Amino acid sequence: MTRQPAIFIPHGGGPCFFMDWNPPDTWNRQRKHLENLQASLPARPKALLVISGHWEEPVFTVQTNPSPSLYFDYYGFPPETYELTWPAPGDPELASQVRQLLEETGLETAEDTERGFDHGTFVPLKVAFPKADIPTLQLSLRSDLDPQAHLAAGRALAPLRDKGVLIIGSGNTYHNMQVMMQAMRGRPDGRVHGIEFDRWLTDAVTRKDPQERNALLAEWAQAPGAREANPREEHLVPLHVVAGAATNDRGVKTLEDHVMGAVESAFRFG
């Protein structure tokens, strides 16, 4: 089985890739990045394991639904964006493996038999894997959002990469909605927000020494501009799971996009 990388992708804003936007090219760079994702992989993944910034539970929780529906957890968008489809199958067998790996390292887990794919999963993956023919499983964040726990979860899940599972963290490196909504409403302040934090984050993620990388990520909130970029860290912490799963692989930045007045970046390990 070909070893898969571990990746972090920005998933845009709501159903942004499937609606008109002003200006029309707002999301073009992120869309193109996602469209090119599948061709960049070493082989077709056996399964996709997605950690989305839109699912939090008291303990790490996995989907066990064999046929997940779509969970339209966005509001106020055009009617057609609530008619999207992405009928990827679930993967109960992988869910069991995920729980076993996490619990073997002392992390408590649970399962959810009903939850569908939230928009942190189906919106970007409908672009990246439009055929929806690869089994896909979501793993929740832990609601305390503890960086060390999410790095540990990633380390526990790293063996799945050698079994052909592509581990995907889906979030945003900048998620200050107040700033981004001002830009969307046509009242930008002329700045590109998040530059300082993005420089720090890129330096941390691309460190050669994985222990140094993970130590920096564990203390991300002390970084320059950290809380301006992420007033609440649920969209950043999927990156910690991915970094944990990277083991000794060095991170590379695969995308830097300036959108809605802010910087959004993507990273890859392996």
C-alpha cells in the first residue's frame, strides 16, 4: 500500500466554490489548489480521514454511518447551495481502527451513528474528489481544543498513512470572521490581515526538526498576531492533528492565498 501524505487545506467560506461571488475570482486560487490535489498524491487513497473545524465533541468522536448525508451547517446562502450532493460512502471499518489507535494511546473516544459530512468536508472535497467514490470518515475535534491532545491524536493516527489513508485537516489558518465579513461587505480597511501570524506559522510548520515544530505549534497562541488571526482556534487545530500524523516528515507550504482581506495557507507533510 502506497504511503499517503498528511495535508491541511483551507476550506473557504461556506459553500463559496458553488455560488457567485464578488469579485468573481475571489476563491479561484483555493479552488485550483483543491482541483489539483488528487493528481498530486502518490496513489489513489484507500480512504479519506477528515478532521474538520466544524465538528467538536467532548472526546474524539468518529462517524460510523456507512452512508453519511450532508450536514448543511451554513446559513444565509443561496437556495441552490442547500441542494449540493456529494455521496461518498462512509467507512465503519476505518472508524473502528481510528478508535483503537486513539484509545491505545490513552485518548478517550466515542462514535456517532447519525452525523453527516459537514461543510468543512463536503465543500472542499466536492472540488478535490468530485466523483465521491473514495470512502470518507470524519473525526471530530476535542472540544477543549488542547493543542497537545490534537498533536497526540495525530501521532496515534500516523500508521494509517501506511495503509493508504489520506489524513486531511480542513480549516483556515486565518479565521477572524469580523475582519473577513467587513471585506465581504465591501468595507475592507486596505490591509492584508494575518501576515505576521502566517509568517510565524509557516516557519513553525516547515521546521526540519519535528519535535521543534510540534513544540512551537503547541504554543501557537503566543505567536505574533495569533489571536487576531484565530480568536477561537477550532479552524487551526485540525493542522495540529495533521502535524502529529506527519511524524518525521517536514512540512511544506503548498498554497498562500490572500482572500477577503486575509491570508490563508495550505500545508503538506510527505
